[in-house]
Amino acid sequence: MSATIAPFAHPPFARPVRDARVADRLSRHRRRVDITVKVLGTLATLLGLLLLASILLTLIWRGMAGIGITTFTHITLPPGSHGGLLNAIVGSLVQTTLGTLIGTPVGLMVGTYLAEYARGSTLGNAVRFVSDVLLSAPSILIGLFVYTLLVAPFGGFSGIAGCIALAILVVPIVVRTTEDMLRLVPISLREAAFALGAPKWQVTVMVCYRAAREGIATGVLLAVARVAGETAPLLFTSLGNLNWSLSMTQPMASLPVTIYQYAGSAFDDWVDLAWAGALLITFGVLALNILARAVLRRG
Amino acid sequence: MSTASISRRRSPGDVIFAAAAYGCGVFVLVLLGAIIVSLFVGGLPALSHFGPAFLWHTTWNPVTQTFGAGVPIFGTLVTSLLALVIAVPLAFGIAFYLTEIAPEWVRRPVGTAIELLAAIPSIIYGMWGFFVIVPIMSQYVMPTLTDWLGDVPLIGGLFSGPPFGTGLLTAALILAVMVIPFIAATMRDVFLTVPPVYKESAYGVGCTTWEVMRSIVIPYTRVSVVGGIMLGLGRALGETMAVTFVIGNANRIATSLFDPGNTIASLVALEFPESPAGSLKLSSLLALGFILFVISFIVLAVSRFLLRARSA
């Protein structure tokens, strides 16, 4: 009996305590430890919330000072000439959109492969493992990879290289949610469609995708939110551009890279603009995250 | 009718769709291979020029064209491990709060708020760290730590030196804030997998909440908890922008936690613009990238392995 209880009680008590005073002391000690740990856990959570509040309030405080109508109407200009962030905002939108458009179909197909074709197969397990590793792999390395693949051989930084780098980051996020959501689709739904004589691809596209619609959309939204704030991969691919350019073969501005360049500068108006950009991007990303959760809950 | 339907079982659409899915699956494997090969090939000139000593050589001198990875590898490991030392207890506290202490209606909003910490882009952490945390560190935290611990033998040296505010400790703090949500979310999710009947029977024999946590929940989820911590470590190792802002960026082995340093990722981000294509320096940066990839791959692979063990 004591052998089965010993691992659960801590510290292990060999015998029940008979002395009332000892029992009382022990009970008070246990309660004290319990309360102490509960207080510490609550404090840790409060600290986490405090950090989130500190970041958001700092962004609002400093960002509101720098934000204005010219932020959205002017492109980045030399210090002191009331520049804005128009080219950076547009560049970020273009690269994030294209990166998502390139990465989503690939991720969707990989997720489909894992959920519909490769259940339990060795290749499927390998693909799932690699995709999970890529999900957490340092994004700066994706940037270096695309640099050696698309920038160095073609002799120049380009918007398209930035899009490809972001697309590679999108793929594993979409894979994870797509596979998870397709696995939740009941087998009976598939069987019903098969019984009607539908080929497998139609069952997947017209039944499973529809049933998993909200989940897949959540994955795409989360992927957009993730890559919209990525800086490191863009430093090596689209580089940033202080002029107006929509050419995909030229260096392209982006909000995070502009923030990086401006925040470290010695000019107050540039630092203000960096905060304005930081405010825009953070609240954009957080809004996408909350939207993604709302979509998932509705599904 | 029946022969027609049998012959149409593998319709052209089916073949194409299956091939596309299979092709995309293989593409992911090729992608990983391509990343490893491209970083290795790009770093090969540096690796062959400096030999294995590249790994521990501490010089980074573009003038003499001598490059070594010793300092950034040291900085990467020190900041990441220190970040874990700070983050793991806090993340555990948050997971404990969210699964055992908090009233039901608090759990989801607070859990979401903690998860949103993970969604904030890393460059924002960099700016926040540089403009908010660095002044606090230099004015309050670092002088206080020096007063308290500076004269303690053995560890005193770690807490001495000029309080610039930047440095390894600040970088580790920012990294800790960044990985807390990942570790806390993983811990919370695995804590919730403990069958309620185990916990109830422990409560039934009179255990307190903490005793249930310590004697039931943690032993049951131990492997996955370590997996979650490794996942956080994997994140911390490759973090770039936030670290670049606050680590002070100096290429020397720090003797104090207040000293500036660098990490693989921060060095690559900073030195890359001054590295012309084809130069030995660029090759050294790619070799650093290769080293970082190998380290992160091992950590993330272990993490996945431990976390998979739960669902199997």
C-alpha cells in the first residue's frame, strides 16, 4: 500500500502522523507552501500581462506622437523634411500578399498530403517532422538561404526574393493548421461523398476543404500575421528602399526594415516615424491574430 | 454502368491531385535539404580556410581577414540558456495559474493575452527593449545587482562592470519575455492532457493544489514539458532583431553579464551589409548560419521528438 502511495505524496510519509501537534504543524506547512506557490503563479501571470501592457502602451504613447496624415501620404524622405512611410507600407502589403499567395497553395497541398494521403507512412512522418522544424527555424536563415538562391546569382536584391523568403515562412504554418483541421473532418463525411461516386480529389476539395474552411482560414491569417512583422529575412532579400518602387526586380521597402533603419538613427523625426510604423504593424498583427481566433471559434 | 465507374476509379483529376500533394510533400524535404546545402556550400570557403578552429576562434577582424565563430557561438548559448533560466519558472507559473488557479471565466482571455505576446514581431521587442528596458537596466537593475552581488566571491564578476544597460543580461531578459508565451502555452496544453481522474484521486486523499501539481501533473507531463522548453530554446537561439537592438554588439568573450556581446544571428544581421558577394567575410557569415542551423535543428528535433511522445 505504501509503495503505491509514496510517489504521489510529497514528501513521502512512511506512517500516518499520530501526534496532533505534529499533524497540525505539517498541515500548516503544506497549506503555506500551497499558498506561496499559488501566489507566485498568479504573480508570474500578472507579470506577463504587465509586459504585454507595457509594450502596447509604449507603442501607443510613442507611436501616436509620430503618426499623422503624412505618414500615409508621403514616402520616406531625408530627416527634417516631413517624410512618411507610404512606400514602406505599400511594400510590406505587396510582399506579404504575394508571399502568402505563393506559400498558401503549397502549404495547403502539403497539409492535404499529410492528412489525406500519407497517414502513418514513413515519408509522411518525415515531411511532418521537417515542416515542424521549419516552423520554428530561425527566420534569418531563410533570408540567407534565399540570398544565396535568388539574390547572389542574379546580382541584386529584389522584391520577388523578399516574397519568396516570406512564402517559405508561410508554408509550415499553413501545413500545420491544414493538417490538424483536415484530421478533424469526420470519416463518415468522406464516406458519404465516396458513396456518391465522387473521386478522391473531389471529396478532398469539395467536402473536406469546406468542412475545414474556418480552420484553414485561421492558419492563413496567422501566417499573414507572422510574416507581416518579419524583418530578418527581408534584410537579405528585398533589402529596403528609401524611394518609391513597385518593381519586383528592384529592392523594395518594407515596414519592418524601415523601422529597423529608422529606430537606430540619430534623427528624432526618423525615430518618431519608426514608432509610428511599429504601432501600425503591431496593431495590424494583433488584429489579425484576434480575427483568426474569432474565425476559428465561429467554425 | 458498372464497368464505366470501375474504370473511372482513378480519374485524371485524382492522379493529378495526388501527384500535386505528393510533390508538395517532397518539396518540403527538398527545401530543408536545399537550405542546409546552400548554407554549407556558401560557408565552405571560410570553413576550409580556417579549418575546425573556426568554431572556437574568437577573432572577427575584417582588416586582417580573420574570422572565427567563437564569440557569437558563446553569446548565442549564454543568452539563450540564461533566457530559459528566467523564462521557465515564469512560464510554469503562468501555466499553473491558467490550469489550476484561475477561475474559469478568466482562463481564456488571460491565455489569449499571453499568446498575443508571442504574436508581437521581434523588431518591436527590440525597440521596446532598447527604449524602455535598457534605461531601467542601466539606472536601477544593474547598479542594484552590482551592490548586492558584485562582492560575492566566484559569481561577483558576473555582475560587475559599467552599467550601460545593454549587454548579455538584457538580451537574455528580452529573449525570456519572447519565449515565455511559447513555453507557457505548451505547458498549459500538456497540463490539460492529464486525465482528471488522476488529479481527482489525489485531491481525494487530501492533496493540496500544489501537491497535485507536483506529484501528479508534472510527473505525468514531464517529457512534454521538457519538449516545450526545448521549443522555447529553439526560438531563442535564432532570434535576431530583438537581440541586435540590446546586446551591445561587441566581438569579445564577456566576463560579466553586463558586458556587450553578440550572437550568431545578431552578428549576421549587422555584418551582412558590409560583406560584398564572394568575400571571405560573407562566406564566414554563411558558415555561421550553417552552424546556427545545425544547433537549432538538433534542439528542435529533440523538442519534436519529446512532444510527439505525448500524442503517440
